[in-house]
Amino acid sequence: MARRTLADVRSLLEEAESAGRCYVPVSRDIAQRFNRLACSGEVISPLRGMFVRTHAWNDMHPDTRDLFKIRTLAAQHPNWVFCRQSAALVHGLWIPWKACGDIHVMTTVDSNCQNASGITRHHVGTLRSVVAGDVRVTTLDRTAFDCLRSLPFEAGLGVADSWLRMTGGTREDLLNLVERMGASCPGVRQAWETASFSDGRSENGGESYARAVMIGLGFEAPELQVEVRDPIDSQHVFRPDYKWSLRDGSIVYGELDGLDKYSDPEMTKGLTSEQVRQNERIRESRIALPGCSVVRFSMRDVRVPGRLAAILSLYHVPQQASG
């Protein structure tokens, strides 16, 4: 391939990536050239007929990869209605990375369309949809309900919490939504149980996921984002991620440590990682007063439930009552 032709191909890839999509060749000749690039490792084909630069793809998080595929498919098939996790990502609801991968599309019951590699179809009687970001998706409420009834508790709780944050609704609102939509749908009990633990005060999906794992392990659901006033500077307020009150009157605060707080510019606010860590140590010393303790754990601990259970038990985090 001539140097100029290769440069043109790379330009096409960059243009598609800037629009948040993969590139789809418009002719057989161009498709063959992209297939040769795929064989060389310069590009990757996430789904049949679409291409993206390999290094760009490897730098993307799984949810971003799904959005690239969704936007590409939506441009090819404007009448497709995306649902479940795929619609949730388009709406901006939180979806755990391990629930990403396949793209979910709704089809009518009389459609002859079959599942394809990387695309899962869900047959329904009627299609109700909205357009969000040039992508046709199920409504926000229907999307949340479908995710709650199809995803396990650890994944679904993040969806439920993000629905509350996005809509400003209450737990009762979400339970009413489940009751309204779930009369004859499979998985409604799963949706109801997940919604019953929802809390819009959870700041992000990671905190929701960790809370779901705690509850699944048998620990009491913690209070979230409780204000703790700085004993040195009364104008300053801390908000630990979790709080448990023990029977003896003592308090355990829980903090989920993520690497983002030391590297994400939006979270570091111009401070170096060491300055952030120093502020964390000062913050913890102001919270861990007599009768209060702070238990810190990471997402790595959360992903090993036995390890998280051992950490929480060490700090006497209360267990749920039997039943």
C-alpha cells in the first residue's frame, strides 16, 4: 500500500474515532485494505465490518468500547432499538465493566433476525423507544427496569443508584416503577430486591458495587455520605463513603480507595498524588476520634469477597439480622 494511501486510511480511522465510532469501509476495495491492516495488527475489528486503531481500542475502557460499537451500529441501522446494558450506557446509567461486551438490541417477535457474534437480540411484542445522542434506545425507565431484572445484584445496584441520581427520584419511586412494569416480566423479583437497596447518595458505580458485595456477604447496609464535621475547622465537613453504628455506641467509617483519586485531574484538583495522600491522612486523623474507627479497602479487596469479609469483620462491622 502506498504511503499516501495508508495515510488516507489512517485519516479515515481518526475521523471516525473523533466521532466516537468505528470506521465502516464504503467499498470492497477499502474493506480488503482494512482487513490487511487487521492482519498486521495496526487495526482491530470489534464487530464484523467495523475497524478501529488497535492502540486506541486498547486504551479504551470496556464501556467506551461498547459505546463505539453502539454508535457505529446505530449509524448503519437507524431503526435498531438498543436495550438493557447498551441502552443504559447511552442514557448515562452506570454499568460495571464485566457486564459490557455484547451489544443488546430489541426486535419484534415476528422478526427473523437472529443473534450474531457480539450482538444479542431480545424479542418483544412492541418497541417503545427514544432517541438519545443519535441512537434509538428504550426509555430510561424501561432500560433501568430491564437491567435490574437481568443483572445480578452486584451489577444491578449501581444501575439503580445511578437512576436515582439521574432522575432525582426516591427508592419508593424506583420500587413503584418495578411494580408498574414487572407484572408479567421474568426477573421481577430480582429487580424488586435490587431496587429495595437503592440509594442515590452513592456517588459512583464503584461505591454501589462494593456496597452490594457487603450486603451479599451478610453485612448491614451502611449509611452513605454522612457528614462529619472537622473538629479543628468547624466550617469544613468530611463525607466518608460508608458509616456503620455499632451496638456499643462506637462508629465505623468505611472508605473505598480507588486509584482515580490520586491520578484523575478532576479529583486531584491540581495537587500531586503525594499531596492527595497527605490530605487523606489528615482527613482520617480528624475522623478517627475516640469511639470512631476508619476501615479502608480497595476494589481489589471487593473483588475477593472473602478478603473483604475478613477486613470488615476485623472492624466489627455489624452483620444483618437472620432472615
